[in-house]
Amino acid sequence: MFNFFKSKKEPERQLNHASELKKGDMFTVIDSFAYPSWLKGQTLRVIDVQTYQYQHSSDTEFVLETNSGQVVFLQIAQEDGEQWANFSIKVQRDEVDDIFTLDEFARIFDEESLTHIAVKNTPERFMQFLAKSYQQTESPFVCYFHNKDFRGQSLPRYEQDGGEPCEMICLESPDEGHSLNIEIWDGGETEVSLTLTRPITDIVDLFPGDAK
């Protein structure tokens, strides 16, 4: 008899780890001077989830937005049993010139050996996202970008079934706390990102949205 009056509403979705984030979810970043003022202590909303596919692996990337409209990207990395939050922001050509000078930056593309590059200027707005220098970690490689969340699904066959190809060049700071990532797309369009690596525990107060 009493079962008749029980609510048939589905239980609310639980969100226990940042790796479970979906579009519409939110989380808070700890209030730490390791972050710029527009990011520390802020609550971010997931506005998209996309995938970078490599030959033998893939990365899920969360596109995030602050209350002020600033866009930042998040990938969760695992190394030696520990998880890290890689927050990235894109920088424009004039900003690259301001930070490195374009001549210095061009050495990444011109030299055959893995390049070491020094930061010439640290603009205040990028201070937390910049190291003093970077070392190229491996030769350029090709990956495929999918504007889709493939978690729980089979990825397309590498190099054969869709995805937008791009050449990736990765550089890292000596302490591995910062990265410089360069994506070269068909047609020559180049995107440059600065990455700040922080403990996954910096992500707190997960708020599930209306995703199923």
C-alpha cells in the first residue's frame, strides 16, 4: 500500500571526482595564491567536454567558464599513482611575442633538436601560468581532436575515422609544474596554450548539473 505513494523521481546524480564532470556541472577551485585572482576560489561551469586522441591513448578535456566569462581548459593527468589537474589558457600571437619574443619562439619550429626556450617577460596576468623556462619533451606528434565526450564509448580508429588532425609540440618546465603546448592545425593555424599543473585536491565542492 505504502509503495503506491513513494516518489518515482530518480535519485539525484552523485559527483564524487573531477574525472566524472559533465557539461553543466560546476566545481570550485581552492582559494590559493598559486592561481590568478580570476581563478582562485572561483566556481567554474563545464560548458563542453572534448577529446584528444593519440595513437595509443586519449585525453578528456573539460572546457570551463568562470562567472566573468573567462574560458579555461582542464585535463586530469595521472602519473606514478598520483592525479594532477592541468589548467590551460590560450594566448594570442602578440602575447607570445610579449612573453618569449617571436624570434625566440620560432626556434621551436626551426631547430631539429629538442628546443629549450626561456621566458623573456612575465606579464602579471600570466604570472601563475608561466615558468622561467621550458624544455621540449619529445618530437612533434599527430593527434586527432574530437568535439565529443568519448568516455564510456569506443574511440574511432586512429587516423581513419574522423576527428580533426593536429600536430602537437609539448614543452615542460624543469619542475614539471608548467607546460607550453602548441597545436598546429590543417591550413597552418597555430594555437598556443600555457598550462599550470596542480594537485587534483585543489578541485573542491563538486556540484552536479542536470546531466544524466
